Amino acid sequence: MAKIIGIDLGTTNSVVAVLEGGQPKVIPASDTGRNITPSVVEPLKNLVGDIAKRQMILNSKNTVYSVKRLMGRRFSDSEVKKTIEMVPYEIKSGKDGMAVVRVEGRDYTPQEISARILAKLKKDAESYLGETVSQAVITVPAYFDDSQRQATKQAGEIAGLKVERIINEPTAASLAYGLDKNPRGAGGHTIAVYDLGGGTFDISVLELGEGVFEVKATNGDTH
């Protein structure tokens, strides 16, 4: 049976993992051996990860990072305006008013940039497993709306992955911790999950009952 990989497509760093013997195993990057891959892309030279990050200072206008902040957002979105003030590369209004990245006169959607990261993680997984990988589960912040989730799924498809499921990050953390198997209390319970990310800090409140996780509230500082 073909392996399904799990991907945390992060704002600052991304991670890919696979289940081995019922336990999650983080797959190291094939080029560096590190467990994390910087979510950095230089699209003109097709550089992704650490190699893109290393040349970022000398090539800042052509190097894209934190593109997750733009996923599924319109150019007029207040979050996009904040991101424009934070990054050296150009962000423009593209088709249907959606935010796009312009590099040397060419526009790239956030999905296209994210697909470069996902494609590298896919390649790393294939190198580790010794087989072709075509299916993935990708995590997203609990506050992502339908447009952002659809954009994430599109990025996976561009990278050659069939996205079997989009899972909320706090739900994925709770599952990894084993709260679905060891619930406290017969009638379900409420838990808080803190996500101290490289570029964000979120908290989500989840309610667990009969093996089902429901996000009741989420908030935080995305910048």
C-alpha cells in the first residue's frame, strides 16, 4: 500500500513525516539531513529551503518567504497589507484581486510558491522511502477560511500530490499527543493548544468528545 505523507506547511519552516510502525517519523531533508525545511523559495533559480535561505540577504527582492500569509487572501486584505510592510519582495493584485508575488516581472500565486516547497518535501519523502509518493495530508491553522484551505489544496495538486485531507494544526497536535486515545472524562473535555511557531503564535480551544475534535475558538498573533 502506498504511503501517505503528513506535511506541516509552515510560515517559517515546513516538515514532512510518515507513519512507521504506527508512530510518526519526521523525514530529514535529503540535501541537508535536517528535520525542518525553511519555507523559502527563489523561483527564478528554483531554489527551495536552506539553499534559498542562504542567498536571501544578497537576493532579497527575488526570494519569497512567509508566503503562507498570502494564501487564499485578496490584495485588499489587511493581513496582506501588514505582510507588504514586512517583506522586501513585491506583492501585487492579481487575477480576481487575489494577492500575488511579482519577481522580475513575472507573477506567482502563493499556491505556485507553496507548491515548490511541497514538491521538495515530496522529493525528500520519496528519497527516504524509496518509492513514489502521491498522497498527502496537510495541516493548516484553525483560523484558515475555505479560500485559504482550498488554496493549500491547490498548492498540493500543483506539486503532484493528491491532498487526502486538510487538518487543523491544533487538531493534528492533539492527535499526535494521543488525546483521541486517552480522553479525560467520560463526557468529553476541553483542551487548549498553544502553537509557538517561527512566525506566528496561536492558541486554539478544542472540545473532544467520542473521538471527534471540534475547534471552539482560535486566536493569536499571526505576525
